[in-house]
Amino acid sequence: MPKVNFILDEDVREELVRIIPRRQRSRLVNEAIKKELLRMKRAQALSKLLDLRKKSATFSAREIQEALGKDRSRS
């Protein structure tokens, strides 16, 4: 597994060392980064969806029901 060097704030490092046992720190940092990356990807996806929504036509519930009814009656 490749190693990565990064800098932590002193107070974060102190808590990490104080609270997390020696052989569990990498796992904790890895899981925290995974969660944050997933959160960031979801936020980006939501932002893209909201942008697309602004550019799309909007329909009322009634219009959607009418269109579905017409489509279903063709079958």
C-alpha cells in the first residue's frame, strides 16, 4: 500500500495520538477521507442535478398525469 504524507493541525494530531491506538490511526484516517470524498462527490452530483433542473422544462403534477394517461391509453 502506498504511503502519503500530509500535514495535520497540531491539535488534531495530538487528539489522534491520544485517542486512537498506534496501529489503528491509518485506518481511521483512510475511512474519514473515504467518507469525505463520498460526501464531496454527492454534493457535486447534486449541484449538477440542480443546474440541469434549472435548464429543464417544468411540468405540473396534472400535466404529468395527463401525459402518462395518454401514453398508457396508446397500449
